[in-house]
Amino acid sequence: MKLSVLDQSVFVEGRGEDEALRDTVALAGHCESSGYARFWVSEHHGLPTIVGTAPEVLMAAIAARTSRIRIGSAGVMLPHYSAFKVAEVFRALDALAPGRIDLGVGRAPGGDLRTARALNPHASGMAEDFPQQVVDLMTWLDGQPHQGVIAHPRAPVPELARRPDLWMLGSSDYGAQLAAHLGLPYAFAYFFMDGQGVEQALHLYRSLYRPSARYPRPVATICVWALAADSDADARHHALSRERWRLDRNRGRLGALRHPDAIAREGFTADEDAALAPMRARAFVGSPQTVGQRLRTLAAELQLDELVINTWAADPQVRRHSYALLAREFAA
């Protein structure tokens, strides 16, 4: 089983937003030394909790501080941008970290519609153009002439075929079917809806898959939220930060991630505990043995050989420790 990472640069109460970005870069080096296969960063806009707005910038910083781990976006929200510009940016990243770049793309706005209009005032119909954007992007990533232009920089002739690995991201059947049609790897955002729809999406992807030259067989993974600590009790305590955030988000209140000690002192109401019960029942939270067993079971059910782990914690050291514990658990 391969383990990878998705980090979202989460803003923590009492710390600066800029610290969240520096923590992401530091975490990448930690995860590389722990043996993780990939380190992906997200793109969100206009959200007070998640300050990772520019995956390409973070990827360049991470590339300069790592040497082995694959670095990727999860993802670039393509309808905001020109496919040609995205191809140029990611070909430049590939020149800086040859053979280590993943480009995950999605069609979701990654924020509210007002922010989407600010990113691209002409984006109202871009979501419908998404499949063509992906096709254009594939051609330019390959370094081939398309629409009369070529995306630079291109590698020397012996390495001309090298390009970033393109992944389709999604949390619905749409992305699964498009990835299958284009012969691309597919990553399902399991943590968005606690796994709802994952079986159907993966079934569609695999059953409809059309082999491509680069990917003759389907390549799939999922991203799950998980937190490991030295004991089940410690992990449940640190998970309080995300539980409080989930409750507040559902009520339209978004803000910094809060410290679990303060949340524990306040407690939850009976109604809040009832609302959290289904999420807690499905959560990958506990000791490394507890989390490892649940992740292995899920991977076996979905026939996966790679999982992407997303972890929130108010203390960066808690987050790093969680990733270290899971790396050791799966290396055993």
C-alpha cells in the first residue's frame, strides 16, 4: 500500500495565515523523509479556513526543498484559467523537478461564485467547456503544437515525451466518466462527503475506461481524512478541532481551526453530538493500529493500492506525528 498526502494549508486560530503556508512546505519535507509517495496541495479561494490559493507557488517552494517525493496539485480549478497558461506553468515546474510533477485538475469553483467571477469574469460558461479544456491541456502538456502554439519549456529530445502526470479529480460520477473517456488517472475526494458515492464513481471509472498510450490500465486513488495519535483517546481529542469546524460550517460559520482544548472545555450539546455521531462512526481517527486497520479494509473493499491522506490539527506537531505514525504502520 502506497500512502500519499493532500495538504490544504489550514488557518489555525492564534497563528498567521502565512504560517499555514510555511507549515505546508515544512510538512512536505517531513513526509518525504517518512516515505510518502506524493505530496499534493489544494486550491481554494475566498475561504477563511483554507488559505492554500496557489498550488503552483507552493509546489515550486516544495520542489526546492525536496528531492524524491512527487509534488502535485489537488487541484487546479481549470475553468478559472487558460489551459495554455496552466500547461506552461506545469511544464516549468516539471523543468524544476523533472519527473516529479502531478497536475490534478477539477471543474469545481473551489469557493463561492462571487470569488469565481473575480478570478475569471468570463467564467460563467467555462464549466461546460471543461472537457475541451482538458483535451487542450493534454496536448500542450505533451509539448505538441496545438492551435498554432507550443507550451514551453520543452525538455531535450531524448526526454521530449516527459511531462507532468495529469490526474482528474472529482467527488461525483462526472469526473469519473470523463477520466475514463480520456484514459486518465482518477482521484475521488472521499473526505468531501465521508465516502458517499465512491463505489459508484470507481465502478463507472473502471468499467468505462478507455486505455490510453500513457495509461493502458485505469489508475485510481481516493483522498480520505485521517488522524492518528499515540492512543485512540489522544486522536479523538485532536479530532475535536475538525468536528467543531464541520458543525460550524454546516451553519454557515467559517473561520480558523480552533484548538481542541478549548473545544473540550466547552463541550457539545446533545443535538451536536447526535449530528456528529455518523461522522465519528466512519472517521479514520485513533491509534496507528486502529486507523491502519480501517484504511486497509477500505482499500481492499475498493481495490486500491494507494491512499491519499488529508489531516487537520491545530498543532503542526500533532499533524506531523500523525503522518509519521501512519507511515510506520504501513511500512511494518
